[in-house]
Amino acid sequence: MSLQEIDNSLITTINFDGPAAYDLFWWMYTDKWTWIPLALVVVWYLLRQSRDAKAALLVVAAFGLLFALSDQIPTSLIKPLACRLRPSHNPDILGLLSYVNDYHGGLYGFPSNHASNGFAAATFLTLLFRRRITSAVAFLWACGSCYSRMYLGVHYVSDILCGALLGVALAFAVFALYRHACLRLLKPDTWETFAARYRTHEPLGIAGIFAVTIVVLAFLSFYNSIP
């Protein structure tokens, strides 16, 4: 069995005609605007722990670079070269899939931007905070984002896996660059002394906002699906 056949089999299993509330939940989950409050809380923690303007500028610049790379490398470089049709545009299986709000996405889908962005952010936060709850929430959010793309029928499993691997690799590379910049520009006594700023406590606000968002999405999904 070829990779394409495996992908076709997996996506037709993951994607199904679910209840209206389930459709709406994942439709809202995959929307980037849903997660603005969570993103703002993450930025607040980063700036709060930086303690000075130069350190704050460095960590924000690192995040900005990471998202630029994790978003634009798939979109501007790999997708135009790979030219791999999304399952929602593949004539062999597009008729076998269910779509929410008739959403099919762009023509090409390899690799997944959602997977690349999500796993890049989750990995960077894990390397920075080194806290279990924060890491668990970050990767849970990223995995949910990936599942939403497959449930909506716009990405194969291999699109997701390759996007996630790309995001993790970029996060390690950008974090290494960020560490080097901190050592050169901030001149901390040791890297561990400087990095301890971000590891002095568990940033529970990130978990809290994530939990609240999930509850709100669930409520809205069920409420709006009631006839």
C-alpha cells in the first residue's frame, strides 16, 4: 500500500459527518481568532518575566521570527514546490469527505501550517518555561488544532506529521539563536541564571485561559446547535 493510499484511508476514517455541535466546536477551534486571549496571556507572561526592555525585545523578536518561519516556509516555499492537493481537492476522495460550512481550504496542503505553527509555539514554550502544566497545555492545544484540520477534511495525516516535525525543528533552531543572542547582548552570568527567570513559577494563567476557551467553545457549540 502506497503512502497516498494510507493517507486516503486515514483521512476518510478521521473525517466523518459528525453532529452539528461537534462540527461547530472544531470549526471554531481551528479559527486563529479564537485563540487571541491565550496568545495575549502568553505574551504577558513573556514580558513579565523578561524584567527589562532589552530582554523583552529579544524574547518577542524570537517568537516573531519563529512564527514567521513556521508560517512562511510551508506557505511560500514547500507548498508551491510539493504541489500536493489537499484531500478536499483530491478528485479521488473529495466526494467521500464531509465538510463544515462547505470549507475546502486552499488548493495545496503539504505541509500543514496549523501543525507547523502549533508545534513550533508549543516546543518553544516548553524550552523556555520547562514546566509540566504549561508544556502539556501547549501541546494539547497544538494537537487539537491538528485534529481540527483533519476533521474538517483539509489535511492528510502526513501533512500534519511533517508540519509538526518542521515546527519542532524550527523551535529548537530559533531557541538556540535566542539563547546565543541573550548571552551576547544581555551578558548574564550564566544561561541558567538568566533562564531561571522564566522557570520561577508555573504560569497557570495559560492553562486557565485554555480551559475557559474550551468551555466557552463547548457551550457555544451546543447552544447554537439546538433547533
